Amino acid sequence: MPLGAAGGLIAKNKLIPGTVAVNKAQAKGGGKVIKIVLCQNGNSFVYRATVLGNQGAVKTVTVNAKTGQ
């Protein structure tokens, strides 16, 4: 689900804010986040980010929405 539509779900489940997830994904991926979505599997939540690396490589990075890891 896009972050713009996930506000209620983020608050209800005490997840890290989307802005924090973007920062974590950029640090993990070594570049700029070009897309990020919140995904749910049962009671588990993750942010999936598409990161454009400094050398032009595109990576998919996962951030745990509860812990930020």
C-alpha cells in the first residue's frame, strides 16, 4: 500500500513512520529511495523500497516496519 494511504494502518499498529523508513532504506541501499510501499503479511509489516544507487544500480530494500531493521 502506498504511504499516502497507510497513515491509519501505521498508527494503529505502532509502526515506524514512512519518513523514518525512507531514511533507513536509503542507508541500507546506498542511494535515493524512488518508491516505497508498506506490505502486510498477517501481523507482520515491512516497507519495500526501490533504491537508486549512486552508480545507477536499482535495488530493492526491505525495512521491518516495527523495528526499523
